[in-house]
Amino acid sequence: MIRNVIFDWSGTLVDDLPAVLQASNHVFRLAGVPEMSFAQFRAEFCLPFKRFYDRYVPHVPLPQLETWFHAEFRRAQHLVTPLPHAREFLEFCRERDLRTFVLSSVHAEHYAPQAAGTGFGEFIERPYTQVWDKTRKIHDLLAEHRLNPRETLFIGDMEHDIETARHGGVWSCAVLTGYNNLAQLRASGPDLIVEHLGELRALLAAADLEFAGARHGNQRAGAPRPVATVGALIFNEAGEVLLVRTRKWSNRWGIPGGKIEFGETSTDALRRELNEETGLAVIDLEFVMVQDCIHSEEFYRDAHFLLLNYTCRSAGSDAVRLNDEAQAFRWVPPAQALELDLNQPTRRLVETVLARARSAMADMDTITIADLEVHFCVGVPAEERAQPQRLLLTVQLGHDFEVAAIHDDLRRTIDYFEVVQRLLKFGENRSWRLIETLAVEIADSLLREYHPRSVGVEVKKFIIPEARYVSASVTRVATGR
């Protein structure tokens, strides 16, 4: 049974990564070496500090590096914030009479205002700060407080934390909220990996503080069973799809979704999960496929999921409000999504949706506006863009004619006269360097305004005397409609 908890501080209870990055890049500038991006720093930073400094700034004495770092960190202190679920976990420890300690490399000068500002200091029996090598200090901590190692849990976000737990003979739990990524933490061999402290709290509560039982994740006693989940490729009015990036999927891009609750239909679960994770209401739900996801190396723990995958559209606004499950989002055209670092289930879903859309296009009713003459300012040189030049536009709009044909009603189809008037005015007070850009903007605009199933646009330009014309063509498919 767990009776004692030792916390790392940075990346475990508080998020100080933005401040540390700012201070580190300040050091790099003064040392005359290139600064690091957020992703590079997160991948390269390691403890003890000296190992990290020796790799990148070996020519600068350590005292000077520390002086530069701490001076800048004081200015960046306001960027440090509590991590989600940290306070609730500390309150859980207090309710269960668990003894709590901090063992961290954070400087004592910085720990004090952070502990006071977050209110976390009142939950800690004793902090051990400014520790360069935790693997040595943990023995002193255990001895001073007479802690039984088999009743003690060390929680941290870095490989050095897991190594420290191993040196002390205590249980280890890695959280994905800090500096090291899933691959790094998994390689260090912790007893448990959790997405955040909220998950660990639930596991310990369910196991009545028996940590060995918690290692089995959130599965019930007895034979493990697959977990049914729902997720969706959400389309906006521009025909783009929403992707989110999460720590639990190795920081790869994927779709929002989650588990189906007992007594809940799959579509109700989907609407609930999408709203909780993105703030979006969705319409036009359409089932696409079911996938088995078994022992995925991309997921942060061993699991067997049944993934029920849908497409849908955002209802109204596509303004996304992420909860703490995802760290970033972006809207992208479906074909461009395949260029991103997607998790494998999402890649299979996008490929399936695109393949179905291409198949549907082969039998689609089409409105064609052929060689519409317009005069737009297009050209790479500024002098070429100075005056409008003759272009020919060919536009194909995929649309189902059945209802319009039955009723012989213009309101049930796309008014090509209105589209022509829109295209004739498309170039007013605008210019483009590339006809490729012009073609894409026309296609995206027609998708938004007229909601066809597909759009094909060809722009012909008469600029090379030796050729009849040069042209750029683009096709867009409203896969989510």
C-alpha cells in the first residue's frame, strides 16, 4: 500500500517549461550558440543539468551559465502555472493521510514563490530543492523520514526521475505533462505511465492505494476486455478537417473522441466527447468504419480499443476550445492531413474517407462552366500584376440533380448564373502571383458559398507565345457533407 509520495516539481506539479525555455535560450544567446525551438528543447533537455550544458555550451563555466539562467528565469517566473489535476491530487493525498515530499532540481529561490503562488507548498511536508543528482539524494530523504521504499511512490516527468526511483527502491510513476516524451519515458522503464495526475488519482482510489493493482490501468479485475470508443473527422464549412495533438498518442496528430459510457449510444457518446474535447457541436454524423487498435506502440499504455470512426460537420462556429486532453489543434484540407505525423488509426480513417470521396465523384452529376473569360491581375513580376490580363476559367461543380429534376426547381440545385457573376467579380481589387493560388482560392470559396459535393477549377493563362496556354487545375471534395 502506498503511504508516501515523492513529487518531482517541474513538469509534474507545475508547468515551467515556457519559462525554462526562455531562460535557456537567453543563455544560448549570451554563449553564442543557436537557440532551440520548443520541440527541440523538450527532446534534448536532460538531468542532471551539467550533462545538458556540457553538450551545448561546454566552453562556458557552469557558474556563469547558472548566473545567466537564473537572472532571466526571474523575469519569466510569471509564465509558471499549475498543471491540470495537480491540486486535486494533492488534496487526495491529504484526504488519505499520505506523506508528501518534493525532490526537485528547481532552485530554492524559484520554488518558494511558485509554491506560494500555486498554494501547493501547504500540501508538502518537506521540499528538497536545488538537487543536482536525485539518485543520491533520495537515499537521504528516505532515511531522514524513515520511509519504507515499498510504501513509497516517486512521481516525475523525466528519465532521471525514473532512474531516481530505481536507485531508491521505490515505485515509479511517469507523467506525460512535462519535459520528456512518451518514447523517452517508456525507455526508462517506469512501473506506470499516466497521462496526468488525474488518471493516477483515479487508479489509486480504485485500487485503495495498492499500487501493484494500479499498474493494470483502468481495467476491472478479471480478464481484460476491449474498450469501445468513438471518434470523428470533423469538417468545417471550408471543407477542412480538425486534427488534435495529444501526449498520450506520442504527440502525434489524431481525431477527438473517447470512451462510450454504460447505457450511452455511440452517437450520443460521440457528441458528448467532441463537445467536451473541442467545444464544438456537430451535425450530419455518418459512420465510416470500425478499427481494432491492439497493443499500439503509439499509445501511452497497453490497451485494446474498438474504434468506431465517424465523419460529421461543425454546427455553426468552428472556434475550437480544447480541454486538457489535447495540446494543439489545426484545421487542414483532408489531403494535406496525410502529410502530417498522424497516428495510424487516424491515417487509415483519412485515407478511407478520401478513397470513398474519389469513388463517389466518378458517378457524380456535374455542372460545368467552360472557359469563362475573366481579367485578373496575376503574375510573379510586379509589372505583370500591374494590369489585368485575360484568363479562362473552367469550373465543375458536383451536385445531385435528382431532387431538382423531380421538382424542376432552381432552388434545389446550384444557380450557375449566380456562380458566373461571383467569378466575374472574384478578381476585383485583388492580385495573385501564381495561378495555382488563384485556382485554390476559387475552389475553396465555391465550396464555402455553394456547398457542392466537389469542385474542380482550371485556370488558363496566355503568357507564353510558343504555347496555346498554361493552366493550373485543382479539385476539392466536400468529404464531410
